Amino acid sequence: MSEWEHPARLEPDHQPLVANVIAESLSVILKSVLTAFLVLWLPHWGLYLFSLAQLLYTAVLVLCYVTYFKKLLGFPKSTKQETLPVSRMTDLLPNILRSKAFINWKEAKLTWSFFKQSFLKQILTEGERYVMTFLNVLNFGDQGIYDIVNNLGSLVARLIFQPIEESFYIFFAKVLEREKDATLQKQEDVAVAATVLESLLKLALLTGLTITVFGFAYSQLALDIYGGAMLSSGSGPVLLRSYCLYVLLLAINGVTECFTFAAMSKEQVDRYNFTMFALSFSFLVLSYLLTHWCGSVGFILANCFNMGIRITQSLCFIHRYYRESPYRPLAGLQLSPVLLGAFALSGGITAISEVFLCCEQGWLARLAHVAVGAFCLGATLGTVFLTETKLIHFLRTQLGVSRLTGKMT
């Protein structure tokens, strides 16, 4: 039985994800509205208005999750309730049971493991901000430009890559069994997971390459439209171009880590956390050194180094996981020479177009530059459709399953 004959197997359980999306979206919208209102009407409050907006965001987020779990636990025959470790809302609150020990050491160890991983992840994702704040390696102007570029560049990761990573982490966790090698599991499940992982790697690689290739030639134009000459004439374009490369690594890392964390045993996760600790320290040191060497671009280069190490670790785990099986999901990172040539040609044409048409030649020249990019993008996507037929089949299958599920619900 092939994975394409039963596409419903590829559909993750989306109800918790939908609740998460709704909660996050509502919280962010209300936070943004309150921030805008306070900035316009009470600007003299200064930093207090941003603190109030953050408090509103947290309150709405907690309220949404409490409402979701209360509704979920309200159905005694719900199949969802059987999968939850609690049976009523009060179980989520701290309590002392006289019949049991004061501390549940099993849960305490699990909580400590989550805390360590969250702390290390915080250092790896926000470490450059701590370096900026405490070591004063950039002036406030450069910090502002870096924050703008970082926020613009991270939109792609938050809107595209993060939902894919969260959805398919659940899928891999359900299909694969922890503590077991690929040869000791159902080969049908192993084959499905390998095929999905290969397609996701290919999709992440193509998406990241597209952003990197075309982002290089259109970073200056995007910043000029967004913030004018203040952003497009300084270090902004170089920062955004570097961030486009970082987005490529983010895309690949998201897919590889979602599989790795779903398949790792507890001991392997602990070893990975220890590696992340060493990586966190080296990341902070490298951020400080590279920033002194090449300015704010050094932060992005340090992030690229960090992502490269994490991708290498995940690829090694995936290689070992499937080493004794006939499946090779890492083939998803290989592109045909024709497609690579299309990317290289598009990158060269758009770079030449930027030199002659952007951004001091007026709006007609800018529109011509955009038209050149649209033509190159269309040609590149056409090459993808012709060369990556397996990926196109996978995407069509997933879209068909999503539509069918939507109609059934």
C-alpha cells in the first residue's frame, strides 16, 4: 500500500493547530490595535503603553487556551479527552495531595528538561539582542535598522515555515515510534514518513532558494518602498540580503528538526540539549566577534553559523535513522542541474536589472525591474513544475486531502 493510495494518513490532526492559530492571531491583532491607539492618543506614556499591550496579548492568549481546554473537557465521550493527561480544569492548577509525595519527581524531571530546552532555545533565537543590549556593540541607529530588517525577514518564517513545522511534527510523532530504529517499526509507516520528509525537504529548499535568489536583487527596492532612503541607502540592503540567506537555512532547519524531535528518544534529546548549551555559548561569542568585524551583518552571519550546525546535527540523525533501510529521504536536498541553472540565470538577470533600473531611476524603472523579476520568477517556477514532478504530486495530494477534510467538517 503506497502513501498516495491513502492520502488521509498524511493529514495531521489540525484541531489543536487551528486553536493555536486563532489564539495567536486574535492576541496579536488586539495587541497591535491597542498599541496603535495608545501611541496615537497617549504618546507621553512611553514604554508603559507597550507593556500594557503585552499584558493584553498574554491575557487574551491565556483566555483563549482556557476556553479551548474547557470546551474540550466538557464532552465526556470525546475522543480528545482520552488523549489528555487531565480530566478537569482544576487539574491544571497547583495542588497538594496528602496521599502522594509532595513532589512528583517524574513530572519534575520532565519540567526541568522542558525548561532547559526553552532556555537554550531562547539564547539561540534571541541571543543577539542580549549581546546588543549588554555589550553595546551597535549604536541605537544601527540597532533600529537591524530590528526592522529582522522583523521583515522573519515574516516568512512565521507565516510559512512555522505552521509547516508544527503540523508535520505532529504527523511524524504519530507515525513513528520513539526508542525504535527504522528497521524495528512498521515498514509502511517508515516509508510514508520517508516520502513525506523527502517532499518537505524539497519544498523547503526550493522556497528558501527562491527567497534567497530573488531577495538579493529586490532587498533595496523593498526597503526603499517600506522606509525610503533612510533604510535603502545605508546598511539595510546588505542586512536584508544576508537575511535572505538565513531564511534558506531556517527553512531547511525547520523541516529537519521537526522530524528529529519527533523521532528522538529521551536520551537523544538530552544529548541534543547538551550540544545546544555548547552551541549557545559559541553563538554568543561569535556574535560579539563578528559584529566587531563586519557590523550588524555579523549577527546574521552568527545566526547562519548556528543554523548550519543545527542542520548538520539533524541531517546526521536522519542519515543514521534510515541507514539500515532502503529509504533515502535526504535525496530531497538534491536538485536537478536544469533547475539549478534556472536559479543561477534568474539571479544573474535580476542582479543586472537592479544595477540599471533600481532605485534612482524613477518609478517607471522600478516597475521595469519588478517586471523582470516577475518574468524570471515565472520561468523558474515553470522549471520547478517540469523537473520536480514528485513534489508537485505530493502538494496536489495534500491540497486534495485538505479540501476533502474541510468539506467533511
